Amino acid sequence: MHPVRKQRLLIVLALVVLSSIAIGLLVFALRENINLFYPPAKFSTGEVPRDVRLRAGGCVQPGSVSRDENSLQVTFDLVDPSGRLTVSYEGILPDLFAEGEAAVVNGIWREDNIFYADQVLAKHDENYMPPEVAEAMNNGEKHQATCDEAKYDS
Amino acid sequence: MAWQWFHKLGSPRWFYEKTSRWLTWFAPLSVALLLVGLTWGLAFAPVDAKQGNSYRIIYIHMPAAVLSLAGYYLMAIAGGIGLIWKMKLPFMVMQSAAYVGAALTALTLITGSLWGYPTWGTFWEWDARNIFMLILLFLYLSIIMLGRVYPVREAADKACAILALVGTVNVPIIYKSVDWWYSLHQPASIKLTGSSSIHPSMLYPLLLCIVAYYCFYTLSLILYTRQEILAREARTKWVSELVNTQSSHTKD
């Protein structure tokens, strides 16, 4: 290879490596801000500020969803392996919201330890299968909701 | 010497004449693959147990996302080759890749938001992957615009190539964003190591769609580059000869 081209090759490589390091450090420094939501564990340890708008995300604890009979009021618990957060919401839930599935809520954590959400988003998983297969995997029983495989920080 | 073949590759005229012959069979092939893949995915693949029919947009969304990332590398590498060897063709490929890549990134963002509404419950969320994908679109658009504002072609090409190279760090960030941060976007379903979490009856049409998108990307890139070659080489002898033979054909 011609020495001039070799030199230009080194300059191009240095450009890519140095700019990658610079942007990599920037993103690393901002890593806490890039997280979309706080997991329940952070609420349990008190690392989350109260009375400010933020997002929480976790697995909807099976059996924890309770709906008010006369309104759209609903409460449920978001859990992860080391935390729990009670959420109160009034409104229409997305179609994919279900017990045992992950959800992200947008709202305010008050002093009474309840998260008052004004938006609920369903986080669907990366599993895709036809209904027959899903049924066969549960031995024909009704879909058994679990939070066992819920991982948010893999 | 050993590098002669490489310099021959850098000749716009050689590229134009070679691709003229390839296009006769490659264009129908890639269009056919795309039609078969999309029809299979959109009409014949089974519905998803949880998402129902709305998951089908994955057959348009996911391959477009793959190609917008792979296409970025292609554009940056073409820019790097142009900078190192000072050849004309790589810069033309780089400029064309910016147009095709910008279109694919826009398609990814649009189909993603159409998919997000029925499943997540929102058209847009400031999720890490969404943000970095939007930055990718802005990178592509900046390269297109940067290529147009410079009055001198060589300066424009150099500036575009440097911007393209600096932006490469965004691609691994997008790819790993769902693993690095708490995110609304689901993790990858197709895994190179280990078993994929998508059922084979849905996976095969998806893989076919990815192959079809790769072919269609190559086709679009070739067509764009040919147009770029004619525009930039308009004053050369071979292009004027080409125009003369073409116009005499149409007169007959």
C-alpha cells in the first residue's frame, strides 16, 4: 500500500475510534438519564424523588389488578425481583396490558407511597407464536401469567 | 500491481457498464423476492397469540431497521475508501446510500409508530432506541444536505465522508440500546447464538423478508449510484457517447 494512503487510512481509523470514544463517554455519563423508567427496586430503596413526573416500569403482579365497579379507576402492583410499587390509574388500559406482562407508567409518586399514573403503556415481549402453540405450551390451560422471566436490566 | 483490480473497481464507467448487464436479471429477482416475502408474512403467516394481527408489521419494520443500520456502515465504509484512495465512485456510492438509508430509516420510524399505537398504547415514546433511531435519520439527512451545500464537489465529498465516519458509533448504540437501558422496546427476537424467541412459522417469512430487503437495498443503491454517475460524469466522453447511442435507439 502506498505510504500516503496508509497514512490516510490511519487518520480515518483514528477519526472513527476517537469520535466513538468521545460519544461513548458522553452516553456513558448520561446512562441514568437514558433509562426510560425506574424499576420498582429503586422505589423500594427510596432512590426515586417524590412529587415529580417520572416513569416507572415493571411486571404487573398477577392477581394484583383491581378495578373499580363504577369508574375506570384501576390499581395494580408493579414488581421486579427486589421491589414492589402500587400504581393507581384512571382511564383506558392498552389492549396488551395484562397480569404477568410488563408495563410502563407515567405519573407522580406521592408521599402515600402510591404512584398516581396518568398514562399506562404496555411493554410487549420479544416472543411471537401462533395461538395454538401458546395453548400447547400451557398444556391447554388458561394462559398462566407469571413474572418469573421478567428482566429489565439484562 | 496487486492493487490494480481495486482501482478498476473505482471506475464509474466500469460500474455503469457492469451493472447495466446485472440489472436485467437482478431487478426482477429482488422485486419478486420482496413480493413473495411480504405476501407470506402479511397474509399467510399465523397470527400472534398476544398481539393478533398487529404484529405483522414486523415484516416491514424489522428488515427496514436492519438495512438502515447495515446501510449506514456501507455508507461510512464507502466514504472511508473514498478518503483514503481518492476515488470518485465510492463517494457516489456514499451519497446514494444516504438517500436510500434516509428512506429506510423514515420507513422504520413510521412503521414503528404505527405498531406502537395498538401495542404499547402510544405513537411515540422517548425511548433510547427511538431517540437514537431519530438521530440516525438526522445523520442521513445531514449527509444529504452537506453534499448539496458545498459548491466544490471534492470538499462536499470529504465533509460527508467525515460526518458519516463520525456517526458510525450510533449503529452499535442503537443495536444494544434495548439491553443497556430500561426500555419500552422489546429485545431482539432473532438470536445468532441460542434459540430465537419467534416461532419458526413466523421466523421463515421474516428471514425471507430480510433477504428480500437486502436485495432491494442493493437494487436501489445501484440505481441511485447510476443516476449519480451520469449526473457527475455528464461532461465526459463516454457519457455523451452513451446518450447518443440511446437517443439513436429511440429514434429508430
